[in-house]
Amino acid sequence: MLDRHFVRQNPEAVRAGAARKGVQAPVDEFLRVDAEWRAVKHELDDAYAESNRVSKTIGQLMGQGKAQEAEEAKARTGELKRRTQELEPRERELEAELHAIELKFPNLPHESVPDGEGPEQNVVLRTWGDLPTFAEPPKPHWEIAAEHRLIDFDRATKVSGSGFAVYTGVGARLHRALIQYMLDLQTEENGYEEVYPPALVLSDSLVGTGNLPKFAEDLYKAEGDDLWMIPTAEVPVTNLLRDEILEGTDLPIKYAAFTPCFRREAGAAGRETRGILRTHQFEKVELVKFVLPETSYDELESLTEDAEAVLQGLGLHYRVIELCTGDMGEKGCKTYDIEVWSPGTGTWLEVSSCTNFEAYQSRRANVRFRRGPGEKPAFVHILNGSGLAVPRLYAALIETYRLSDTGDIVLPEPLKRYTGLDVIVRG
């Protein structure tokens, strides 16, 4: 959510910023309702003030023996009371309408974000590691998973329908090892506090992160309850501090959370859906930071580096790209995507999006901080990024480390500690 005063005073700047994302902001609708709301509120405040002033004179007039003037004052307070009773519900209606309009505004891109209409205009900032080479054409992960019995897609479909996976045997152990490795890396080396939040959240939590009301079709809702299955740990973790005022000396606050994630993937038809690249349920380690506004772009760089550390530890070839305005979505001010190389599909797979939302989410979730005792609270800046999404990391890992001659999968050093294995032997 944008600052109300900023929209009111800079409507053209808001239009231009939204247009950079290819989005039409409801500026005219906002200005119309805002003008009416301010007029009603001004009249209501004046009526309250006059009513208080006139009420104070009644006793004085009675004491001075001015009964007639006192009666006139009483009559005036009655008129004012009736008027405030008419204005109060209208003021509440307009405030609610104005808030609903504000929730429709996209966040504005940072001035440094490159302009563009889509992925073709994204900017590759850096690559890491060598492109893996193979004696024979590398296999895609679904074939490797079948020959090693790591994942059972058929039984997953029988149980839950398409778009699900059952990790089995060593495959399940490898899945768990990746999660443990990422959590330990972020908590032991990068200073994050681990939390394990609920996977079901209230509507208010999704409003706080900007998933509702606009993106409801992408979510699963528990019928009969005001509970939604989380699309990412970003939602519950961000809302852990909702409606709180933090101490500036406590910032930054850094959380790492492993959770399952649930997405309907509405509109995903025609995309790559084979294997585990796009499923309705998947696991992810999420990194969320609450920071001082003046440090948030430095914190974005360090957040991205923390996510990159996972891939560097596993020795996987990856790249970091800066999303252009037309590809970064509505909520963020600046986003870096981390993409790992998938030898089996010959494509880059997004495993993390690291984003600075500035105060967009903190205004919605009302997360503030004080710089010092007695100072006026201000909104924190909130950032998050995956550290990382498990399925695509899993796919790239087994494709990269499968030996062409034997079909065995050699595990990178960090995972040996968690699996107790050096190699996953074929058969």
C-alpha cells in the first residue's frame, strides 16, 4: 500500500510509476473518494468541535441567569448531535471505500530498475560456476528420479491428482537433507532466526503481504473457515510482527522459515509442468528481513548473497538477474531472481526472487518502529526471498551430479553430512 499523502500530492508520479510496470493505478478513483472523505471528515470534525464548545457554555449561561441563551445553546447541541449522527456512518463508509481502493495500487518501482515489458528485458548481473559438461546428453530429473526410485509421480496422482509428487526412500532423505542444509546455513552462518509458522493463515495476513484481494485465484481456501493455505512462508512470517511497534535498535530482524507452500497455479497452462518444476504443493526455505528504510537496498544485496550461498555451497551453476519493470510483479520495488542451470532440460530454473518491498507491506500489515524513546513511529522496510525453493533445486542437483557412465548421483560435500551418503547408487 502506498502512502496516502504521497498519492494525494503526487498523482502523476504514481501514474507514471505504475505505468512503468504496465499497470493502470486507480488514481482518479482514489482522488474522487478521497476528496469526498476529507470533506465529510472536515465537516464532522467541525461539528464535534462546535458541539464541545457550545456544551461548555451552557453551564456558564445558566450561572449567569441567561436561561434563554442557555436553551438556545442546548438546541444547537441537539442539532449538531443529529448532524454528527448522519455524518459518522458516511465517514466510515468512505474510509472503508478509500482503503479498498488503496489496496489496488501497485508498488512503485525503484528508479534504478530497468524499464522493460517482459523477461526479454531482464538484465543478467552475474553468473557463478562453470557450465557442467557431460560425456552423454544429460537426463531430465524425472527420468533420473524414475531410475533411482526417488520420486513416485503415479502414486502421487492416485492420491491427490496431477501436480503432486511423493518423494520416496533415498529421494525423501535427499529432500529432507536439502531443507536441513539450507536452514543450518542461514541460521548458523548468516544470522537468521529460525521460525516454524502455521501453514494456514487468516485473510488479514494475506492482505498484509499483498496477496489479497487481487490474487485470490492463485490460492487454496479452507471452505467454511477464514483460513487460507499459504503460498509461501512470506505470508505468516511477515505477519508475525503485524500491528507491532519495534525498537529501531532491534533492526534488522531476520527470520528463516521452512514451510510447505500451496499454489493453484491458475493460468499456468502451457508452461513446463512435467516432473517437479511446477507443483501445487512444494517446500521452501524463506528469508524475511525487517530493516531500517535507509539500509534496505544494502539489505537487498546481502539477502541475495545469502540465497546465493546455498548454490555456491552445492557447487551449482547459476545466474542472478535484475527484473525489469514489466516482469517484477505488482508488490516489489526492486527484485533479483536467482536461476540455477538445469542440464536435463537445458533451461534456467528460478529458485529465488529476492525483493525489497520498502514500506508497501508494512503499511498494509502496520509494522512500525521507533528510532528512539518518544519518537513518532515510522514504517519499517520489509524484504524477502527464497533461500531456496526445494523442487527446482532438487531437480538441478540430481541432473548436474548424475554420472553419465554409471548413472550414479554423486552428492556435493554439504549433503553428505545430512544424508550419510557419498553417492546415490543406481538400482
